[in-house]
Amino acid sequence: MKLCKLVKKSKEQSYIAFTAKQNKLQDKKFASVTPSMRIVFAPHCMRDSAVCTAIEKDSYYICLECGSCKIAQISKLAKKLNYMALYIVKGGRTIAKIIQEQKPQAVVGIACFFEGDLAVKMLKEKNLAVQFVPLTKDGCSTTDTDLKQVERVLTLGC
Ligand code: SF4
């Protein structure tokens, strides 16, 4: 295996280890927060951009649940559980801005390991209970995640 591939793999392993440890450390705190004080962040790359009907704001989208990607099911479940909101974000800065404005007590972040690692560190400094769910298919568009894992995290403490 070439050196750059080895470095990439080792970085991935460290993201995986860090985020798994943080999830475990914060799951009880997360479960104690009422869903109405929890926000879900999903990455814009999960949308099916060819048909997506989501409402676009400056730096995020609001899903209209057209059903063309898994965000529709996540959005429906978040609403059913009375979550504060679900934002489809274009980048990490948006997360910080929304948190400052909405002041949630807990956050579910769906992202690639690289973004997840950054976000977990940033949110830890803000003393928020965070649960991270990794993407199962990475990339710039039509990425994917494990719905069962999202459901397990969203319903923690419910
Ligand atoms: S389910 Fe939501 S995010 Fe996904 S393509 Fe439809 S409107 Fe866009």
C-alpha cells in the first residue's frame, strides 16, 4: 500500500476512534435532553440535488420531504419526536451560527468522519451533548448514512 493511502487510513482510524469515544462519553447527557432542545444537522451532499425541492437559505436547506433521499425519513422522525429542527448544512460555520441563534442543548450530527471530528471538537467546547452518525458513503453528492443508526441516536432517551 502506498504511503499516502496508509496515512489516509490511519487518519480515518483516528477519526473513527475519537468520534466513537465521544459518542459513548456523551450518550447519557444527550439522552437526558428533551427532544425539543435537540437539533439535527445533515450534510447537503446527502440530497439528490437533481430533484431536491428543499428550501435554500443562505447557508442551509430545509427539507420538504420529497422522498428522494434519506433526509426525508430523518426529518419525519425528528418531527414525530418533537425535535427543535433539522438543518441541511453547507458547512461547519453554519452549524456554529445556528447553534448561537437557536441555543439547543444537544445536537445530532450526520457527517463524514473528517467533518464529524471537527464538529465534535467544536461542539464540545460549547458544552453541548453531541451524538455523531457517520456517512456510510462519502463524497461530494448523493452520500449515504445508516438510517437504523440515525434512528437509534434520535430516539436516545425518548
Ligand atoms: S428528501 Fe428533502 S433533502 Fe432529500 S431530495 Fe427531497 S427535499 Fe431534498
